[in-house]
Amino acid sequence: MKKLLFAFVLFCAQPLWAQENPTAVVAPSQYQELSKKEKGVLVDVRTPEEFQSGHLKNAKNSDFRGGQFSKEFTGWNPKKTYYLYCASGNRSGQALKQMKEAGFTNVYNIGAYKDLKAAGLKTSEK
């Protein structure tokens, strides 16, 4: 009973986008392992200003908030793997949802830049 209650509380504590597709949300350590096995495109969906202040090495910027992302992703290959991140995991979760609805199958939300940086992933800082 305690395990069931814990699982319910954990599920409810997640943002709505994570509840809708929990397998697409991965922690920084999971991303590190997954990206070794499954190469993909790393996409930072923060604003250009946020991106310029620091981003993961080899990430491309596609601004979700400014509308760039919605225009760009439709031209991307839906068979490739994509790893999305932003400042908190919210915008990347919304971007993931749009991509899934458009038929992309290998899309992962790897969460917040600060968490990825803290996990030791290589960054390009100014």
C-alpha cells in the first residue's frame, strides 16, 4: 500500500507534460547513457539570449517561446532521435508534445540546463 501511495504522489507531483508521456522524460544521468547508445540531435528550446549565456556543447538553438521552434521542427527528419532541453523542462516538454503530435517517435525531454550542467555535461559558456 505504501508503494502504491508513493507512486501516486510521485506521479501527481510531475508536470502535466511529464504525466502524458513519462517515458520521454529522462534525467541527466539517463541522457548520458542513452545518448551513447542512440545518437541524436540536441536541441535547446530556450531563447537566443538564454542560449548565448551558455548551452550544452553541440546543441542547436530553436526558440520555443519566440515561435522559431514551431516553424523549424516541421522540416526536421521525424525518424531521427531528438533530445530537448530548456531552463526548467517546461518548454522542452511542450516542444516534445508538439513533435509527438506531428509523428516524431524518438523524442526525449532531458530537462533543465542547470541540472544538465550540474551533472557534468559539457557546455559552451561565455
